Amino acid sequence: MEKTRATGRCLCGAVTYEVRGPLRDVIVCHCVECRRWAGSIGAFAATRAEHLVMGETATLRWIDSPESHRRAQRAFCVS
């Protein structure tokens, strides 16, 4: 897999991140949980934890995804 570098942030800019490795292709999910979290279908990419570098995270609120068989969590900026 080719090395990639991607950056992003929340809408207000309080939370930033950088991916220093490959990203999985974007997937579209129609499951009940993704639709409830997103208010629509979900479109997601992923990377390995060791490739993700988070900036300031004090404004993140982590919430368990109750129906996730992988014990996933989702983070939301509360700034």
C-alpha cells in the first residue's frame, strides 16, 4: 500500500488530525446505527491507529456505539 498523508479538522477548527499512512477506500453504510449517528447514510474511511495523529482533543466527547460488535466509539466536537 502506498503511503499517504491527509489532514482534516472539525467544522469550528478546535480539533485537528493528520493521517500518516494509507487510508481504506471510502465505504458507505446504511445500517441503523450509522443512519442514527449521521442523520443519513454514513460515508467513512479508516486508517490504523498508529497512523493517526490527533491535535488538541480537549473539546472531543467520546460516545460508545451501543450496537457495535467491535466496541466502536465516535467522537464529537463540543466546542
